Amino acid sequence: MLIGEVARRSGVSARMLRHYERLGLVRPTGRTGSGYREYSGQDIRRIFHIESLRSLGLSLREIGRALEDPGFAPSALVGDLIRQTRERITAETELLTRLRRIDAADPADWGEVLQVVPLLQALGSKSADARQRAALSSADEVPVPVEALVEAVLNETEPNVAGALSWALARSGDDAGPALLAQGLGSPAAAVRERAVRCLAEMPGDEAAAQLRDALAHPDAVVRGQAALALANRGTAGVVPALIDMIVAGLDDTGAADALSVLAGDDATADRIAAGFADRLADTGTDAAARGRLAQALAGIPGTEAAGVLVGLSGDEDRAVALTAAYLLRLRDAE
């Protein structure tokens, strides 16, 4: 079979076939009487072998080794190809992400593009100072896509930088921010989930509040607690059971008690909160340590209902709980 027909049937150009011949990868086994290259069936099979190996990403030098060296182990080469492919995919994915974020910034001209690019790079810098400067400048100088800010804040381990990123995200005014942050609540990493809910707590607006309400049912107690505290700061009385749960569990019980005292601003709400305490104290699973924390938290709840719960606790079987309740009752009487 002459080179032109081989090229048509194999899809490999005549120029490439001559290149393979120069490299010694495949040599036509014969020549016609006129001196033209003539390929045998075995030559054709070798050409297809070469093309198959090229499709895996092997270089022509590696292909030559694979075809000629009987001791050549494909496993090591395939392992290298897997590693190289993963690195290439990672690099291409990062490039695609960067391009999408530049596109999301909707730059008006190349000048704005040249402003966004270094800012995105700075957000991923190893220097905490550089990341913080980028976060602060993103709020005023260059509009950074909200996706980039959310990714940065979820990955940030330095508290000061995380605070700057949260501030920038809140200042961005992008309605997509809370929903993107909420995706971080599904992370397998507890630290990422905590950063997500803390940043949500800093976000203004109804969408952030809705995401925080959904987080009250989260399986992570830390997430539930942070969401409850954030909603309490927004005046949401419906988080009372969650705050009481925090006190019972000893999870930022001081913060939960402070939040309850703020919510107990009117008699009706104060009585509902006290009733919630009474229900938890009636639960036989509430141990002495939890009863003690509940007694201390009742110090910030006004009203006769709360006083009545303290009276009951003053007779608690645990001496420390009883003494705490009795002391708080005396303070109330002295007011």
C-alpha cells in the first residue's frame, strides 16, 4: 500500500508518516519498482498502535520506547500520565474559573480587566497581608465577582482577613452571596461550615436571614448555634428553643443566655422563654451541669414566670444548682 492510500485510510497525513519514518517509529517494509514507499499490513498495524498511544498523551519518544523495549513497564508510564493529566486539568480548571470571574465582573474595557486580574490573584496569595488588602480594595476600587469573595472567605484561616472578606462580601450587595455561602454549610470540613455560617451572620437582608433559618436544622450543632445567635441579634424570637438547646449542651451558653435576655424585652416573650426553661428542666435527661447553666441564664430573664422556675431550682437535688438559684432569687428580691 502506497503512502497516499495509507494516509487516506489511517487519517495520518503523508507528512506525519514521513516524520515517523525519520524518527524510526515506522519504516515501510518495501519499495515499488519506481522507488515509492510501500507499507505492509504489519506496518499499518504499527501506525495504528502509534496513534493509539498518542491519544493517551504519550510523546513520540515515549511511544518509541513502548514499542521497541520489551522490558518497558507500561504501569509506571500510565501513572505518570495520570498525574500529568490531573495537573493539566487542575491548571485548566483554575484558568476557566478565573476567566468566568473576569466575565462576571463585566469589565467595560481592558483597563478594568487588568485591574480585576491582579486582585483575583491577590485573593489567592500566600501572604495574609496581600489577601487582606485585596479584600478591602475589592469593596471600593474594583468590583470583584461574588463567587471569588465567597471562595476566599470559606478558605480563609486568618481571622482578620476573614473579617475583611466578610465585610467586602456584605458591601458587595450581590443577592447571590447568601446562597453561595450556604453551599459552604455542606462542606465536610467543620472549619469551612463555621466560616460559612459566621459570614452569613454578617450579611444583611432577607435572603441571608432565610439561609440562617434553614441552618437551624443543620446536623452540626456549631452551625445551628451560630445561626441561632445571628437570628437572635436580628430580633427573631423563634430561635428561643435553639438558644436553650445551646445552654443545655454548654455550647456558647453565655452567648445564648445574653441573646435570650435581649429577646426577653417584653413580659409575654419573657414568660415564653421561662416556660421553655421549665420544659427543659422537667426533662429527666437534663443533668446537673445543664440545670446549673439554665439557672444562671435565668438571671437575665425578667418576670414572675422566670422567678417561679428559680424557686423550683432552689430545691434542686444538686446543692450547687440549688445554691445558685437561691442566690439569684435573693438578688431579684433586692431589686
